[in-house]
Amino acid sequence: MPSATNSPSVRRSATPRAGRWIESSQAPEITLTSATTATGIWALEDTVDLTPAIGMHGAGHYHETYVKIDGQWRIKSSKLTRLRQELISPATSIPDVKKALATAKQR
């Protein structure tokens, strides 16, 4: 199995022009299929913040294949499958605002 120092153990994080994208991928299941190839599945949770318009919170898995070239592991292919996708309003995604809205509904 690829070691932590030469495998794709740190996942993506980016800042798109229109907002913010925060992603956490962890708990990889990596299977060595030969001396120079491997497959992996990563659990994913992400939030896309397109304030002030809307946002998205989701979860799923990355299904990837890896190849070892010149002693370095590289991602050969990557496919994201989503298990959950929830559209969120930026105002209602803030915990204090959610609490205030829930309290107001109870009155």
C-alpha cells in the first residue's frame, strides 16, 4: 500500500471566483492492485458558499485509481459520487440564525 508520504493523503481545497469551497476528505480505503497501480475510495464532505446567493452542503465518495510513475504515486482518475446534496441559504446556514429562526417559529 502507498505510504502516507507518497500517497494522495491530502485532499482538495479550492477557492472559486464566485465564493468559497471547503472540502474534507478522509478515511481512505486504498488497495494496491500491483506494484505500480492502486485503487482508492475517500469519504467526502463539502460546503460550497456562493454568498449572497445560495450554497450547497453535501457528502459522498471519491473513487480513484492511482499509478506509480518514477517512484511517485499520481492520481490517474477520479470520480465523485454524491450520497447527499442539500441547498442552503447562507443566512440559514449560520447556527445562531438557525436557532433564532427555530425559536421564532415556536412562538
